[in-house]
Amino acid sequence: MSSLSLRLSPAFAFFFALTDSPLTRPTAPKQCAVEIRKEARLLTISDYDIYHREGVNSFPPRSTQLALENKLDKQVAVRLRPLNEQEKARRAFQCVYSLDSQRVLLVDPEKFENNVLRQNRQHERQFSYDAAFAPNASHAKVHAATTAPLIDFVVSGFNATVFAYGATGAGKTYTMIGTKENPGLMTLLTKSLYEKINPDEYTVYLSYLEVYNEVIRDLLNPSAGFLELLEDDKGNVQVPGLSRVKAPNTSKIMQILQEGNSRRTQEATAANKSSSRSHALLQVTLYKNAVQHGKLFLIDLAGSERASQTLNKGKRLKEGAAINRSLLALGNVINSLSSGNKGRYVNYRDSKLTRLLKDSLGGNSKTCMIAHVTSSSTNYEETYNTLVYANRAKNITTRIVRNRPASADQVYSEAMREMQRENQRRATLTQTSSSHQIHDKSLGENKANGGAFSKGGIVFNSQIRIKSNPKKFSSLFNSLKEQYLTIIEKQNKLRERLLKANHEAYDVEMSRTSKMAILNAWEKHKQSVIESDVKKSSESVERLKAEVAELESRLSQLTETRRKVEKAIRKGVETTRSVEGRLRVAAKDAEQNEVVDLLVKMATSDAEKIAITSDSVLQNLRMRKQESSLLKVMRYELVADKLIDGNLNEDDRERLQQEYRVLKNQVHYHMIPLKQTEPVVSWNTQLLQRSGVLPSANKPKSENGLDRTYAATDMQLLQTRTKREVLRLPAIAAKSLVDSSETQSDSGSETLTTRLPAINVTSR
Ligand SMILES: Nc1ncnc2c1ncn2[C@@H]1O[C@H](COP(=O)(O)OP(=O)(O)OP(=O)(O)O)[C@@H](O)[C@H]1O
């Protein structure tokens, strides 16, 4: 079934992966003459039990119902949307009912058709969930029953995820985002969170991103461009460069969400006049005393859709395919997780969406899925699929553990704990006033130095007034500590900016290199091209030149950004050193000195962490390009094999030869930048190497765990080389020039490459 489904349209492939095929749908129970409007409400628990006793498999099996061993970990709810005016005008009628607060009845509209062939088909099906909401249910009611209980959970230091699933137009955005007048769960949930926490103790940060056509964009900072998704060695998924905003109060949340939503990709389709074409993920992170404590993920998925329903064409159709593909991947993950097989393999890697949801679905998170269905008879199939899908999701089992700081944050949190201990100790000291002597002594030393402190070989001019009041003395150390932390935070922001600029520059440089190569090849060969082809190509050549010029100007802007940011970072490093020195002077005992050591370690570790992330962002980009080149090579080999085999009629041969030449050029130009831009060492790493924090040789010493990362980079480079050696392209005599504008290409410039003379691309 699955191989068949892959050859079907994405919407159908999606359908087959998630549901029982309609062909294998269970047959009807013997008597099922429920009169739709009257009896829907009359179906009782005993009916449900009878179905079970009779062994009718139309209901979820008993074992499935009872398998909710982790009922509290996973909650599945269903919300019905009322018929809209358009559906009423089409004389659609309600075909799904909420029987009570948990059960839903679906009635097949075909029941009312006098079709003899289908008279034995089962026309009613009942589903049971953790919660079911009638079409007139309010957001507040949905919130109270589903998401409100998650708040305590997050405040206790766990993660939680809520995602809205359903066909296009079923009401997901309505539930998650709502309107200004009637805000949805994102606002209600965040508001409730605020009501629960003490603002002096907790800080809340919001990040908001969308996954559109497998590309991640920051909805709070659209200028950040496309973002990468990375996994650290512990499998934690991160989006480096994703901005986060401190949300001081609830009205600010609404404003932030509205701004984010206005940037979301939305288009009108026949099924929904403002259809969301992307998955939107709001991340609410709770910090307790500056240490990450709990996380809430609120996700408005794009709707699954059938092309026939949305009447989509062109770009919209492609978007729909991407949406369905990622939902198909989500379906597969849900199927694996709910299979009950302990040694199951769960493939999260098929889409960005599943990679992002890895923690929520299979890991350390309490999850609430709200499935959405329209009650209209015209959407029966979609409703059926969604209800079955939601039913499967109930069986997902996970193991939840309280958040512990990630290893990289360990130093930071240790420092925080140290500081808290130190603060407490200071407070006690202040009360007992037994430390006067120490301060008097320090004052004495200070005076003796003519107002200059000397500690650890560093001499500072004393701007600091240390009075004999211990409170003030303690607050001096604390205020320096605050100052140090603020500078580190600023430094980290600058380093992240450098990472972003480097990422973009790398991408731009790759694109520029391959475009330049095409232009150079054109210049070289144009003499041998017939005049009509030169004319035909001139527009493409001009466009390509303009693109190269644009890329070059962007590159110089990015280089300038690099220069400025690096300068600011270097200045920041000097300031940190100076504050560090002052801290060491102000530190009056071993414990305080340890705190300073930890702060310094934390700053270094932050810088190294960003440098490593930056290296892997680049490496990832490079790997993606390699993968796409390899796919092209594989296609190229396939076409070449077919040509060699012969047995083709003239038309097919001609078509294949065209494709062969296009692919040959694509492979060639794709590979050029990959050959020229290794090895990958990010600007962040280079900066650390220049400042002596990291060794500058290719193979760093085995300190700070950094060697592992470099070893991985070396390994990847090695693999690249091996892969390249494997690329032996079959050589086939090329014929004349061909204009193959029909061929799909992933770069606008490739229309031109198809007109170039065949280039010998046997790779080295
Ligand atoms: N429970 C509801 N009550 C009233 N109106 C609703 C309800 N649910 C959805 N609607 C309305 O139905 C329309 C479609 O809803 P919405 O845009 O939320 O669908 P969607 O599932 O997010 O679709 P897509 O996947 O295409 O983005 C909207 O006009 C919305 O206001």
C-alpha cells in the first residue's frame, strides 16, 4: 500500500499513510439504521458496549481505548466547526456531532443516497477522545478543558506542546490564534501562564517561527532570512539565530502574536479565504531565576488538503504538496509511536516539522493535540481521515522527565547557584556585621596603593568606592557581576549576528561561484554557438549578470557587517576582561573567586558554543547542497543508462538526450562551489582562533571538548571527498545545443546552462 501511495497525489499519499484505506474500511454492523439528526444524540454508552461485545471493529478496539496508559501525557481533543454560509448555500448538512464531552458521531452522507451497492456499508462511526467540542463551544471552554491544565505542568519545570491539526478550513487558526476581539489559545494560554507565575522569579520569552515549503522563517524577525535546524549531540533540536522576545505583560503578548501572524504566509484557496500555507510554531520559554525551566510549544499546523477541494494550481499546488508531505511525515511518526512496539524506529528526519516536534511527540513533553473538523457533509472524507488520525494519536506513549539544564548550560546554572549561595551568605554576613574588619582592611590596602587595586597581576584605577558598610561591599560585587552578565549577553547577541551574516555570506558565495562559472563558460563557448542561439540566450545572460552583481554587492555588505561586528566583539572582550579584573579585586574570599571563575568559564563556553553552532550551520548547508548534487547525479546516471541501453523510439531518445545534457550541466555547476569552498571554518571560530581562545590549526588540541566537533568536521570533509570520488559520470557523446526550458531546475540560471555546449564533467 505504501509504495502505491507514494505514486498517488500527495493528498492521497497522506490519506493512505494516516488512515485505513477507504477500501479496507470495516463493513457495516447488521443494524445501523440511525436516523441522522434524531438518533445521533440518542446513541448511548450501552450502544457502544454492544458494538464491542459483537466484535464490531468500527469503534476503536477496547485495547486501544485502554492503552491510554499515559493519558495524562497525551491528550487528544476534537473541535467541530459550524457550517459556514458557503456550505449552507451548497445545501450541505451537518454530518458530525458531539454526543457528549468526549464522544463524536460521524454519519456518512451516502447513507441517504439510494445506492444498492453500498447499502451494507457502515454509515455511522463513533469516536471517543479525551475531549470533544460542539460547533458552538467557546475558546474559553476549549482552553479550560485542554490547555489550562498544562500551565501547572510547565511552571513545575516540564515541557508541553499543543498542536492544532485538521484539514484546510477546519478552524485550526481560529482556535490557536483567533482574532483581536476573540483571541485563541496562544493568547489564553500565555495569559494563564502569566497569572500563575511570580514576575520577580520567572521571565517569559517568546519565539515564533513558521515552516513554509520546508524553510524555517522567524516571524518576529523576518530579516533573519532562512533559518537552520540543528541537533546537538544529545539530540536536542535547536534553531540557531531564532529571535526571542521578552514578554513583560499580556497586552504585549497579543501585540507580538499579531505582528508575527501578519507575517505568516497566508493565501486564499477555494476551501478557505485566508488559508495558512505554513506551520506556525510559537515557543514560550519560562526561565526561573535566569535558568531555563519549562517550555510551551503552540503549533498551528497548515491544513491537509486535496487539490480538488482547494482548486489549487501552480505555486499553491506545490505548497499544498509540501504541506501534505510534512503532514505525511508527521503521520508516519505518529504511526510508529503508536504502534506499541518498543524497539520501534521512528523517522523524524523526513521533514522539518517532525524534526521540530521530535521532543514533543516522542520525548520529554506533555502533548495536547486538538483535531479540527468541519461538520459539513461536503467534507466528510477529510473529517473521517482527521478523526481516525486523532484516534491513532491517542496511543502515542512517551516518558516525561523534568527539564534539566542542557550540558552546555551546566556551567551557567552552576554559576547561578553559586551566586545565589553567595548572596545568601552575604546577607547573613551583613546581619551579623562581623565582617567589618575585612572591609576596613581592604580599604587600608586601597589607600596604600594610592587608590589603585592590584590583583592577579592586573592593576586598576580605583573608581570603586568601598565603604566600610558590608551591604554596599556586597552590592559592589553583585553589581559587577550583573555588569559582567549584561556584557556577556550583548557579546552573545553580537556573535549570533556574526553567525547569521556568515551563514548568508556562505550561501551567497556558493550561488555566486556557480553563476560566475556559467557566465565564464558562456563567454568561452559563445563563438561556437549559432547566432540565433546567442540572441535567444542574451536575456538569460543579462539576467545572470545582474544576479551576480547583486550577489557581489550583498557579499560586500556582509563583509562590512563582519568587520563591524568583529570590532564590537573585540571591544566587548576588552570590557569583559576589565570587569573580570574588577570582580577579582572585589572578591573577598575563595567562594567569590570561584564565582568569578565560573562566570569567565561561562563566557568562554558561550562563545565556543556559538562558534561550534556556526561551523555546523555551514557544514549543514554544505551537506544539503551535496545531497542535492548527488540526487542530480543519480538522475543523470539513470538517464545515461537508459540512453546506453538503447531500445528507445526517436521521440523518447530526443527527450532523454535533452534531459541528459541539462542534468550534465546542472551537476557540473552545482559541484563547482562545493569544490571551491572547503574547508568550512566559520567566522565565529576564526575570531576565536585569532583571539587565542581556540587553536588556529586545523586540528585543534583536545581541550574543552572542541576536538570532537572538529573531528566531525574532518570526517565530513573526508566523506565529501569519498563521495566525490564515487561520482564517475558515464561519458556519452553530446549532440548539439538544446533549449530545454521544460526541464525543472532549482536555479533560474539553469535555463541558460541548458543552452551551453556540453561540458566534460567527469569529476575528479
Ligand atoms: N469554531 C468556529 N466557530 C466559528 N467560526 C469558525 C470556527 N472555526 C473556524 N471558523 C471560521 O472558519 C474559517 C476557516 O477557519 P481557519 O482559517 O481557522 O481554518 P484553518 O483550519 O486554519 O485553515 P487552513 O489550514 O487553510 O489555514 C474562518 O473564517 C474561521 O473564522
